[in-house]
Amino acid sequence: MPFVVNPNIAEAQTLDVDFYLSSKHYQQSRELIFARSWQLAGDEDQVKEPGWVTPFTYLDHFINEELLLTRDNDQQLHCLSNVCTHRGNLVTEVPCKVRDLRCKYHGRRFGLNGKFLSMPEFKEVKNFPLASDNLTSLPLFQWGKWLFTTLKNDIPAEAFFGDMIKRVGWMPVDKFVHRPDLSKEYLVNAHWALYCENYLEGFHIPFVHAGLNSVIDYGSYSVEIFRYSSLQLGIGKQGELAFDLPKDSPDYGKNVASYYFWVFPNLMFNFYPWGLSINVIQPLGVSKTKVKFISYVYDESKLRMGAGADLHKVEMEDEEIVQLVQRGIRSRFYKFGRYSVTRETGTHHFHRLIAEFMNGPTA
């Protein structure tokens, strides 16, 4: 049975509760949603110089695709399969600087661009090498120092990230500095989509986030919908910390305290006057999710001020709610909900995208 979410929010019902509880739908979402999405592969600083290679896993514990970032001697960046085309061994296990890629199982060598170079004891093999002997190359999209890739590449990256880049392109993102000491990971006992839809509306702020509500002007809080993303614009109350916006910004003249960008299905870019928190929402099970906060600081003097003052406290408040929702939706008396026409446009948009992708092709 196809997923249906009425495009008219005033008439629409939320996704059927089965989407959050069904193991079948959870498994289907791997290929139908996440393999078609663009995911954060890493940071350019991880492959800053020619010869550097950094392995990573595309959605660890969910899709588990082993990949590799490299920078070749021509300064070109590559995203490659990290699986040797001979017998399937991992080519590289840890970040390192090398001349070429060499599998330690039987010595097969590849260039830093993934092209096959040589293989011991293979002189007698006919029709060798073939294109299939190269490491598979994946598309790579870069904004600032952030690198993104996808497994299927049937939707261009610009469709996901373009509206965000256009809106905050004035920010000096190349100067943002990764701060592992401010980055955190959380385990949440709830379905990944429940966590995302909580993020996608400010409706709950006055009820759940007393601290955030004290600095944000709830009456001016707004949501803008794009094709595969959305923006929640947090306007600060008078006297609260806000961005110093350039005159060519469409938000010039507003007391913007935060830009909350969401990119389908699971990436969140939270810009504050001090910098950025990238949140990666990673499915681990039908009712278990890992949330990664990756922090980048531009102006340390503004840390712990304004809307981004205490991200941990806000996270704890959100986790409490979504975990209660996860328990509640198991009730035999709950099947679906309705939307606030003025306050839940972001959640409605999210549900429509889920329906679109879950009803789409698997190829």
C-alpha cells in the first residue's frame, strides 16, 4: 500500500504510525531514502595534502558502505570504494599518507584516483585488467570544507544544498574550525524520523525549551520550504545576540539569532553567531538513533550566548519528548495525527518527502 500525505496541510493526516514501527519499512528506507540521499563524508582537513587518505563508513551500523576519501598528487579530491576489487578486503583501515593504495591481502595496487595499477601473479589472467578492477568512484560535492557523497546519484547535490548555500553564502565558512571538544554523540531510543520531525517545527519551543524560548521571539519564528530542504529562521528578542548581516542578505534588518537548515532526510545545519553545529541523524534500529553534533567555531567570544548557548540542554529536552513519543505511538489507540497549518509546515513537508521516496523506485 503506497504512502499518502495530502499536499493540502489543512486536510492532511500524518504518516501512518506503521512507518515508525515496521521493521520492513525500516529496512526499505535504506535503499529508497538513504542510498539516494547525500551524506556527510568528512572534512577537507582530513585529506589536506596530496597522499592523504581517510576511510569512513557511509551510515555506520545502517548501510555500512566502506568508503575512502583521497587527495591525489594533482590536488584532486576523490571518494572511492574502500573494498579491494580482488577479494573484497578493506584497502585502508586508518587515515594515512601514502604514494598509492595497496591491499595488504594480496598486494593489488591502485592510484589515489582509484585506478588499477598492478597485481602480483596475474600475468596469465586473460582480459585483465577491466574497468571493474578499478575502485568504484563516487560523486563528491564540496561546500566550504565539508564533503558529501551519495550511493546512487540520481538527484544532484545542488537540489539538496543549493538553497542553504545561497541563503548563507556570505558566511566565511572556510574559516570555521572543527572543535572535537565541543562535539558530542547521543543515543536516542526513538525512530530517526521522530527525531527529525521534532526538529522541523518550532511549535514545541514554548512548551519544551524554556531557555531557548527566553531568547527567541516565538511570534516571529518562521519556516521556509524548499524542494529537499527547509529553513527555520530564529529571530532573537530585543537585545539578544544576533548575526551581523550584510546588506545583500535577504534577512538584512532582522534580528536573526539562528538559522536552522534541514536537508532531507537526516542532516541539520544550525548556524549561530559563534559558528555551526552539524547534526547527523543516524538510524541504528527501528527505535534507536545516534545523533552526532559536529561543532565548528568561527567566533569563540560568542560561545555560550544566545540561541546556541547550551545545545546539550536543548538536546536533553528534545530527547525526553521524542522518547516519550516512541512509547506513545505503540498504543493501539493512535494511528495518525493532524498538522497545525501555521506551525507544522516543516513536518508536513518532511512527511511528503518520505512518502515520495518510499513510493519510488528501488533501482
